[in-house]
Amino acid sequence: MDRGHRCALPGAVVFYGGLVLWLVARVQLGKSFSMRARATRLVTTGVYSRIRNPIYVAGQVMFLGAALFVPSWIPLVVVAVTVPMQVVRARKEALVLHEAFGEEYEAYRRRTWF
């Protein structure tokens, strides 16, 4: 049995789990979603009560699922390239949110992951 068949089901489960997380996070973020960091409101409920950047996390989970599902090294390269990019984006967003919400954002940061 080749790698693709052996990992297809786990890869699909991981991928679709990430997709569900991405969709839920996107809906919960609502009108606060933007491609560039901006501070319209601080979303701290739902999945955002546990993870500050669930859309970024979900995207990486989907890429990891694809890496298990697709018998290719390309999804692993995508993960290796995009993880540092997402960390940089998260840091930029954190600066914008800190500037806009101050201690409220810092308290939120302390009780959440990434």
C-alpha cells in the first residue's frame, strides 16, 4: 500500500477538521474580517475565546491534512513556507490590536493561544 492510500482517511479528517474550524472562525469574525490588519472590534467569543488567530491555525491544519492526503511533498513545502508568514501576520495584527484596545487586548492575549 502506498503512502497516499495509507494516509487518505486521516488526511481527509485533518483537512476537513481544519476547514470546519476555518468556516466557524470566519463566520464568528464577521465584518471584522479583512486581508490587512485593522481594528474594528475585538472578537473574543466562540473559537476566538481560545485561539487569537483561528483562521491562520485552520489554514495550517488544512495544509497538514493535504500533506497526509496527497502523495506529494508540495503541501509540506507550503506549510514550511506559510507558518513563518502567518506568525509575522499575527504579530502585525497584535500590534494593531494592542494600539486600538490596549490592556483589554493584552488581557485577551494572556488567556488565549496563538
